Amino acid sequence: MLYSKLFPKTLKQAPADEQSANAKLLHQAGFIRKHMAGVYNFLPLGIRTLNKISQVIREEMDNLGGQEMIMSAFQPRQLWEKTDRWEGLGKEVMYQFKDHSQKDVGLAITHEEVITAIASQMVHSYKDLPLYVYQIQTKFRDEPRPRFGLIRGKEFLMKDLYSFDISNQAHQDFYKQCAQAYLKAFERVGLNVLVVEASGGVFSKDYSHEFQVLIDSGEDKVVHCQKCDFAQNREICHLDNRGQCPRCGSEIVISNAIEVGNIFHLGTRFSDALGLSVTDESGKPVPVTMGSYGWGPSRVMGTIVEVHHDERGIIWPDTVAPYKISLIGLDMELENVRRKAEKVYKLFGVEGIEVLFDDRVGPSAGEKFADADLIGILYRVVISKKTKDKLEVKKRSEKNTHFMTLEQLIDILTRHKFS
């Protein structure tokens, strides 16, 4: 992509009506634009990063045996009444309305009802199980106080997977596998998460588990041990700050955090309500045991920015940066410099390396560097009359600059050994 053609360009100032780092920086750097409170448009840079985040969790779900699908955002009242959620959870957070035929319809906040109804038509025998299906789809939530940019909104992207097993033990085994897949996915996108016990809500007496990123700007409160893996959401924990860990006796602390994923034991609540049962090996009908697993790509995107930024802008982890290289041409009014920059740009393309090329004539080196730092691409590569036959290379998260040939840089990028 040529920066001269990029839509839109960066802004000199962050929006005055935003408070969180992710909303300010993503807007100023040209990744998003607010549409209304709690609703954001993803611009070209934003959709590139959002797609890469989604691809990470897609790969991990596929590795678990998950099959991707897309379910309708429209939810008929009759279906949600079967699970007693239209008047409860539905009234609380669902957008509900009547269509032109005066039928009650809601916009999906989750899809347990829909996927269970589908499975009840197609899953009949223990031989059809286990079944793991997921989607990456826009969800809607009538959030009364949308805030923190992409962290808490009215419209957001969600990966939701649903598991169907013949027994509780089989479900428990998959539940643990999914937790490990989540940990791997969060590591891949540059987030260090804590697995936190939380209320099972109306679904189960067992704990559910949240995946929380400890950060001062987070709105959740997490009680956790600094020595072992004990961690609980403050809503269910009765321990005080600086108390003793119930597992190892060490000191516990209370920290702010951002929830970026969760997993639930659903048991047979939905399969009982919607008639989903299978015959076991003896021919006896048994209800299917279910689980639900949420992972928020758009919320993850906002959280990455909250964690990875400095006073100059965003610092994207390599796996989710919109481009691999920020190629900056200085002295572009000189024909020999422009030719070299264009040649390098094309060679990156031949090698399959994603590059954003600042080909503008006019802006100063300082302006171009400031734009590159704000956008936050991992590597900045400069070509100018001073670099001659070398490239000036700097990693966004580091201070040191390196001079190397194009061949050396490509070798480093393809082998992932830059230091």
C-alpha cells in the first residue's frame, strides 16, 4: 500500500471526546472512526489488524476440531422463550423490536438457542458426537454505558464456539483443551492473560473461567495470588486485599483487569429446553452436554493497544500489525532515491512481505517518522540520499538503528531473528 493512497491519513490530535488509550490512538492513527456511542467503523488499517486477530483464534479453533459457520443475527422471540431468556437476559441487554409483520425479533447477543435448535435437527446418535462449531460474527448489546473504546461497546465482533458432548466427562476434557487453546491464542497476539474463576451464572453451579489482562485501565477487579495460579473475579471472591491465598498461603492482591475471553459449562440446560438428545451405545436417549466459549477479536484489538503503546503511538505485536514494514522514502524529489525506494517496495511484494510505503513528497522526515510511530508497524525501513546502498532499519519497540542490505533484511524477516 502506498501511503499517498491510504484512506484515511493520520491526525495531528487525538479526539477530545475519547478517554481510553485505545480509542484515542486507534482514531488518531486511522484504524477506526466512532459512528455513535459504543459503535465504531473499522477503516482499512483497522480491518487488516482485526482480520489478523480473528485469523489467530480461527486457527486455534480449527486445531481443536472446530468447524466454522455463521448464524443469523436475528433471533425470534419463540426460540428464546423456550429457554426463558427473552424476558430475562433478553430484556436486560438485547435489542428487541417488532418487524413489519408485528413479530417480536431480537438482535443476537449470543447464539446458544440457535445452535442448539440446529443441532437438535441433525444430531441424533452418540456417533454424531463430539461436535464443535464456532463463528466469528458481529454481536449487539444494549449497553447502557458504552465506554473504553473497543473494550465495551454496543456492537462488537465475537468468536463464539459451542461444544456438544455425550457426557460431562467428555465435556470437561474439551473444556480444558479449549482453555489451553485460548492461552496459546492470547500469547500469539501479544497478551499475557490470567485464567480467572468466575460465576457460572444461570448456566451452571460450576465456576466459569474468564481470561483477564491485568492493567490499571481495566474495569474488572481480579483477586489473585502472586505465587500460584489462584485467581477469582472480585464478584465471587470473599478475600480481602493483602489476605492469604487459600491454595498456597501467600499474599493475594486485587488488580484491575480487562476481560478478553470466557468459557462456560452449559450442562444440559439448553439441550433439555430445546429437545437435543442422542441415543447412547445401548440405545438409551441421553441429553447432550454443552459448553460455550467466547473470544472477542475487537475487544482484543482494543486491549492490545491499551497494553502496547507509548507516548508516540501504538506498538503492534508482529502477528497482528497491519503491515510488516513501514517503508519511508526521504528525499523523494531526487530521482535516484525514488527509483531505489520503488524498487525496494516492489521486491518486498515479490517476497510476500506486507509493506506500507510512505511515498509522499513534501512532509519532513520528522513528520513521516511520527506517522510511522503512531501507526505502530513493527519495522521502520528508511531510504534516503544518506543511506546509499544500505537500508536504515529500526524496530518500533527499540531505540537502536541498524544499517543493512535489502538481502540481509529479507533474510531476517523471513527467519524471524531480528535483534
